[in-house]
Amino acid sequence: MATGIEDALSEQTLSGLLRRAAHLWPQQRALIDERRVWTWSELDAEVDQVACLFEACGIQPGDPIGFLLVKRAEVVIGFLACARMGAVQVPVNFKLHPDQVSDQFTTAGIRAVLTEPQHDALLRHLLPLLPDPRQIIHLDAPARNGSTSWASHAEYVGKRSTFADSPDTVCYYNYTSGSTGRPKGASTTSRNIIVNAIATSEGLGFLPEDVYMGMFSVFAHPHELFHRSLLFGGAFVVVDSLNPRMVADAINQHGISWMMGVPSFYEMLLDYIESSGTRLPTLRVLEAGGAYVAPETLQRMEASFNARFLPVWGCTEASGVGLGMLADGPRRSGSTGKPIPTYDIRIVTESGAEAAPGEPGELWIRGPSVVSHYVNMPGETSAQFQDGWYATSDLVTRDEDGFVYFTGRRSEMLKIGGIRVFPLEIEQVIQQHPEVRDVVVVRAEERLRGEIARAIVTTRPGSTLNARSVQAYCRDRMALYKVPRIVEFWSEIPKIPNGKIDKKAVIAAPVNPERDDRR
């Protein structure tokens, strides 16, 4: 995209980009789900109707609307309707404990909710926090007790919302997963989202003809379901399943060329296509975030899928992907790449100095897509945002050529015998064993030794691995003090909805060196 066009688009809003797409590509495919296909013209018109419905319910510009929805087309339509009439979209993690969901409603100041029948029990828990029953909008169910039915948006055919927003109007509280603490809402503007869409499209090589499908959970960065496609008028597909057969069917039915997911999902999909003989000829790029990808895994994925496997790093506060292997540059084995255009990074040591090449430090990032604060969390904001920089808590190194290598989370670092050890370096070794499917290393305690490494391992079918063989494998490849003292074999490692390992759940499980629940 030419720089002049990029500059013009960065001054747009999400609502304005949708109007532009409807004007430029009215009959092209836009939003696709299992029920129907919307053209850009149809999507624009339905967003107007829903925006008018929100206004008729008494929702005001600036009001946060909680989305208690599974992944479905209405998530995208409702998100864009919020942007169009000035409300703030708030994705709600309905898998959290009801008290944690209540905390999100309170900190975000949610005044209205878009929901569906399967969340009725949770909604009853939240009713005391919602001031106006008209502002409870039900999908797939009639209005009741003074609430509103989504179906009534049909009354507003031909109507348009007249709200005039700006690129810096907050349209979205993008909540963190809570995997490392209390979920926090990043206060996100149209500019944050659009600049990220422009930068990642340019930097990673996203094309106007790409048909896109995002595999993250519906409450993990839902803007990434559509934001790049909105620039180019391409189609994007919404599928609420991680079932490999259903996903493979969707890829072939809709001609999906670009996916975003986590490496563990691609492993499941790969197992399915290898066992079933299914081919996925339209796939061009497999974008992989959320976990380290070993070079051997990358090579295997590319050979089997015949597609480019693209490790990236991103975070909620950066409005998406901030580092990756750039489309016009070389790769570097084991690296997560370089900063995407518009992002600057620093690597900061414990003393606050800039890290030298190869020296570990905390990754800091800034740019027009980095948000300025968390909503109603001043303490957390001041701890992580400084002079435009966001301190990520991720520990990385950078080589002489500027390639960045992830080493772990600051909160996860172990101190074994007084020596710093990053769990990721142990995981990377164990993951190379051909019988290992997945592994996570966490902190444990021994009365005499203090902190030690505890490895949780899942294995491939037919494996004969035991704790001693894993430890022997490690001793041949790392310093003795890093070898995990405890090795447990689980049938499955728990994941949070965005596909990352749920380390809280792993740490909470009682230590049991004898555990082996493989079937």
C-alpha cells in the first residue's frame, strides 16, 4: 500500500472504513459464517440497523456494552455497530468464575449487554450491575422482562446512525486473558486498531485477495477477526470450533488462505490432515502467536501444509501483533522476528540500561497502536506504561542483526541454587524429543534444594518415555542444575481459551512425581 494511502487510512475510523468498503466493493464477500455470507454492502447496512437499535435502547456514546457471546457473526456486526454509534465494545470472558466476570463488569463500567440463551445463568448473576433492562439485548430469544430482542434491528432498515467519531475515540476495551493476573482492559481506539492492521498487512505480507480466519477465542482480541480484511475488501470467516475436521472443511469450502492461531492448534490440524489424507490447497500463511515455535516444528509445518508458517509476537496492549518475520526479509531460526513497521522496541535490563546484543532483558514497546492505559486501573497503568512505552514483562534477547528471541515471562523465572533459569530454555530441549507432544515447566519447591524445575509432559501415541529417560535426555543437553527434578506425565495440559497453556492451573495442581495419567 502506498504511503499516502496508509496515511489517509490511519486517519479513518472503523465505521468510516466500513463505509469505504461498502462503497468500493459492495458485492464482494465480507463476513462469512456457517449460516450465510454478507457482502460489504449488506454488512454496512446491518451495522447501521444494529447501531440504531442500540440508540433506541438508550445506549449513549461512550457507554460500554458487554458482549456475552460465543464466536459468531453477530460479534463482528455488534463490534462495528458500537464503533458506528460511539459505544465501547467489551468482550467478556464467560468462562471465568462469575465473581471475576462481575469484576470485569464493574471495572469496565458496563451498562448494557449483548447476550444469548446459553449465558442466562451467568446473566442472572450480573443483573444487579445492569441499570436498565432495555439495554439487555438477547440473540436467539424474544425480549423478556423489559429487555430487547436483537431481531428488532429489522425495524431500522434504511436508517443510519449519525454519530461523528474520530480516530482517537475509544471504541473497545480489549481485555487481557488473565493468564498472569487480574484481567485488564486496554482502552483501545480506532487509530490503535487501524494502524496495527495497516502495519501488519504491510510487514507480514497480507494481500487484498487473502481470505482470512482467526482461531483465537472470541474474547481474545476479537478485532483481529476482521481488521485487516476491512482495509482491502477481502473475505473473513468466523468459525466457532477447534475441531480439526470442521476447520479443514471450512478452509476448503471458503478458500481460506491466511489463518491466525496458536501452534498447538496447528499441530492438531496437522495430525488430522495426515491421518485423513485431507488436502488444504488454498492455505498460504499460518500465522502463529502465543507460544515459542521450535525450528523443527516450523519446518515440519511448512512441509506438510505447503504454506508459510509465520511465528509472531503480540499483546493486548499493542493492539495485536508487534513482532514477526517480515515478508520482505530473511528468517532467523528460533526468532520471533523483528518489529513490525510503526513499532519501536527497547530491551531493558534489571538495572534499567539498554541490553547489549545477546543480553536478556524486558521487552518494551511503543507506537501508535500501543494503548495509553487500562480502564479504571490506575495502579496497573502506572506500573506498566511509562512515557509512551509499554513494559511487557516478557524477557527477550536481540542479536546483532535485530532479530528478537523470546526467553520467558519475568514472573516465571526460576532461581535454582542462586542461578537464574528460564523455564522456556528447558521446555525447548524437552520439546525436541520425538516422543513429546507438549511440555510446560513451572516452579516447584524442595525442602533442601529450594526452587527446582517441574516438567509436565504429554507424549505422542506409543511413547515409552518415563521420568528417568526425560531427565537423561536433558542431562545430555543442558547444565545439570537445569534438569527438572520432577517430571509428570499428564494426558492433557490445560489451556486457556486463546490456546495458551493455563499455567495457573498447572501450578495449582499438587506436585506428584509419580503422576502418569496417559492412557
